[in-house]
Amino acid sequence: MTDNEILLKILNKVENIESRTQRLEVLLENDIPKQIQLIAEQHGDIVAKLDAIADYPETRGRVSTLENVVTTHTREIQALKEKAV
């Protein structure tokens, strides 16, 4: 294999990496913030519902479940924010 052939293979791989990197950047710029926003909105909705039903004794089990979901969403939001940065 000649030096030119080796250089062409390397160039091809670099171009492939650049293309994949560009697609990833577009994904990070467009899709990830939308997903984070959606999770944040769901988180807000859950908190609002918790406030509305927290006064009813028969809903304690449901409140506990919702609190767990909110905690999970909070972790997911944080993880997505860290990935986006």
C-alpha cells in the first residue's frame, strides 16, 4: 500500500468522523433541549398536582408515588443537562 493510499484512507475516516460529529452537534442543539423542556414541564405539572391533593388523607400512597416520580424526573433532567453541556 502506497503512502497516498494510506493518506486517502485516513482522510476518508476523518471525513466520516467530521460528518458524525456534525450530526451529533445538531442533535445536541435541537433535540436535547426540547426533551429537557418536556421533562421540566412534566415535573412542574406533577408538583402542581401534588400541592392540590396533598391535603387528602386517602391520597397519601399516591402522593408518595408521585414524589418518587418527581425525584426520578429531577435526576433525569440533571443527567440530560450534563449530557447537553
